Amino acid sequence: MKKELTDQLLMVEKYIQNVLSGDRIAGEYEQLSIKRHLSDIENTDKTGLYFDEKAVLKAFAFFGLLKHSKGEFAGNPFELSDWQAFIIYSIFGWKRKDGTRRFRYAYTEIARKNGKTTFAAAIALYMLVLDGEQGAEVYTAATKHDQAKICWTEAKHMVEKSPALKKYIQAFQLSLVMESTLSRMEPLASNSEKLDGLNVSCAIVDELHAWKDDSLYMVLKSAQGARKQPLMFSITTAGFDKNSPCFSMRKTYIDILQGIKQQDNTFVMIFTCDQADDWHDPQTWIKSNPNLGISISPEYLQEEFNSAINRGGTEEVNFKTKNLNQWVDAPEVWIRDDRVTACDLGITEEMLIGKMCYAGLDLSSHVDITALALFFPNIDGKKAAKVHYFIPESKIEENEDRVDYRKWAAEGRMFVTPGNVIDIDEQIEIIYKTLKKYNCRNLSFDPAKAYHGTIQGLQKKGLTRMLDEFPQNIKNMSAPTRELQKLVEGAEIDLMKDPVLRWMFRNAVAYTDGNDNIKLDKKRSIQKIDGVIALIDAVGGWMSHPKPEPYVKSEVKVLNF
């Protein structure tokens, strides 16, 4: 047994090496999950986290007791694939200072037929039997009871196939019970009468893409508060609904993998083809199907592909979504993150002072983010953008957007005003002083916000002649939106290494009308894009005004208001 467990550790190490070396064809997000783990290993002295190999061996030993219950593998021992072993290795190996598990949330997204239900059932059984919780409550959760029963039933069959587990677990019609610890495992749906009084130690969230809202998820999450190391394990295939809670969560999880957001209690693994991949190429399919050749045959995928090609339409969408794990109907991010991060031309803030610029102001309600963007069309022959943000202190405390507002504020990237609303007088004063540092030609703003106290205050400051109404209709916004897109995708503008702006670019979704006009859509953009909108307004102001005289490097003109 010890050799088998050691072999599984070696399998994980080899898996990591193969992903990093390219010997294993892996998608971007799979690679990022591996790199995140290795980075965390290198930084344990800073984070206080540590890796417990004994806990991993304990988990591996338990999975060795399980057997498959159906299909060609029925009755055979449940052998972890290398990717499954890595997930177990990560979830159960990482610990906090107090010895409890680091990861309280885990998200795995994978194409169908890769054994996800069996895998989830095995994790549920481990949490029932060996998690060390007295009175453990483990639930397989879904919006409908029939769906919730699928994973639970698989777990029940695994118990029935395992002589070791049958000694400790009794199977009832809708419950698995371990009397020695007063623990139980049950299926749970959103319409269940048992939602009150839950004390959840583990929830298996099955096919999260199909959940129309997050009400059950939030019930399960809040019901874990009394547990010392609860686990919410979500496993799903991609879906079609871009407004689903799953897609919204997925976006946050990708931000975590890319280092845009920090969330140490959440493990993420997403198996999918990359954006640049040709879905016709069978060589890329393994990125979405890590169990290819094990639980899913190449012949099956090829047949599904042939059907998608021959019939097109719905068949093609289904193949991409279910077999390649792609959110086909999900909105595409306007500009890829790697294009945004490439916009680093070496311009410093000192180089901007006194230089000609055009400003854009995206005004929010007083309880949200306001953004002031400055667009510099010529800094030593290059273009640059500098964005300032205003935010009330309460928004930092609530942090519903799950980003590190506090860190950004400490770095001076955001102006924070005490209380629940932005201090308009302070905001006016900061905008006025900011514009005075530069040779600012105009300030573009949405005329629908002309009532806003900030506009009125700037007028009282004597800036009326430089305040330009810039309507936010698609016809007016299209040209500057395309111009900014061209500048960013061509790395022709310095975005000043602004992590807030980078995050907002990641949130931006564009809408195109029948006349090929384009505009960013705040409703379809899942999170904040205020800084990007302000920058488009600034670019629009630049495009709308007569071009000044040719740039003279030694010239420094500061507009006297």
C-alpha cells in the first residue's frame, strides 16, 4: 500500500512536470493552476501556509478503498487519473497555520464524459468518513432533486461495492449514515424543506452551469460558518447562459488564476481549449478532456465532432460547449488580458506632468466608483493613459467585487472618502488639482450626468469652457472605442501598469449593432468598467478637437484655469 501511495505522489509530480514542459498538451488555465501551486510552495514563508504531504497520503489511501459502480469499469478499483490526483493533492494537502485546510472552495470545470460525477462522489465520501468532523453533514446539491441524486446515488453505489466502507456506512433510501460519528450524506435541491437549520461540512455543487440563480449556493455557504474547515466543491461543464451565476463565478476564478485577484481559500482548475485554438483540430481536444483515452475514447469524440460538422447549428454549439467545455454563448471579453499587459512603453508619471492631455470623466452614483481618465496623445512620440479612481470607504469594506480595493487605495491608485458616499467637495477639489498638473485641453463627460454635483462644482471652479458633453449613444462612442481598441491591441499606448484598469479591461464586453457601430455594454460587463469608459471618453475628446501644433519636446504648458 505504501508503494502505491508513493507512486501516486510521483504521478502528481510527473503531471506537474509534463504540464510545464509541454509534454502534456494543457490549456492556459490548467497551466496557471499548476504555476499557482508552485508559486505558493515558494512563498510559504510569506503566506504562513504550508503543504502537508501526510494529509495527501491519507486521502490517496481512502480513494484506494473505492470501486467503480457502472460502465466498463464497474467493480474495478477507483484509480485516480493524474489530473484528479493533482486536485486531491491540492485540496487536501494545503494547510493554514492552525492545521486546518486552506481551501474552503474548489471549482473544477471540465467537459462531459471525463468522470466528474464519480470523482465528486469520491470526494463527498472522503468528507463523510475521514474529515474528522463529528456530525458531518455532506450534501450533493443541485437545483433539482433528480440532479442532486445523481452524485449521491453514485456515492451510495461506491459504498455498496466497497467491503471496507460497508462496515461503517449504512445506506438508506435518501441518506448515507455513519453512526460512529453521527454523520450523514444526502441529496439536496433548492426546493428542499431542509434548507433551514443546515450545518454543512461539505457541499458538492453539481453542474453549477445549470443553476439559474445563486440562492441555494448562498444558503450552503452561510450554513458552513460553524465548521472548522468546510469544503464547497463545485464541478461542472460549461453552459450556454452568460447571465448565470456560474459564469460570473468563473470569471472571478480566472482572475484568481491570472493573479488579478487574490483569494487564498479558493482552488481553481479549468480544462478547456484556448481562445486561439482551432476547434477542428483533434490535437487540442485533450485540453478539455484530460481523461481522453481513459473514460472517454478518441473515437467517441471524433464521432461527436463529425456530427457537429455535418449538422452544424445546435449540434456544433453542443459539441463546443459539452465536449470542448467552451462557453459558446458567453460574451467575449472585449480585449484580451495579454494585450492589455503588453501596453508598457516605459513612460513614467513624471514624464506626464505639464504635458498636453484630454480628460474623460465617468460619473457614478455617490456610492460607487467614479473614474477620471487622462489621455496623452504625445509623450516623446508615444501615447499614454493615466486613470484616477474615487471610491467611498464603505465599498472597500463590503468588497462585493472581490478585488483588493484596500491594497489599491494604499498604493495611491484610488482616492477614498470616509463613509457610505463619495465626498463630492473633496472629489471636485482633487479633479481640479489633477487637471492643473497637466496641459488639459478638455474634459468630456456624459450629459445625462450633467445634474451631478461634480459637474456643477467644476463649473464653479471656472472650468466651464473646457467641459464638453460627450453623449454615450453608440454612434458617438463607436469611433473612440475602436480607436482605443486599436491602440491597446497594437501596444501603441502605455497604460502605466495600472492593475485597476487591467481588471476593468478584463470586465469589458462590447456590443456591436447592425451598422457595425461598437460600444461597451455595462449591463453585459459583469463587473466594473468605469475606468475604461472614462478613457474612451477622453480619447473621444481628443478625436473631436482640432489637433494642436506639432509636439515640441521642450514645451511645457500648464493650463491656467
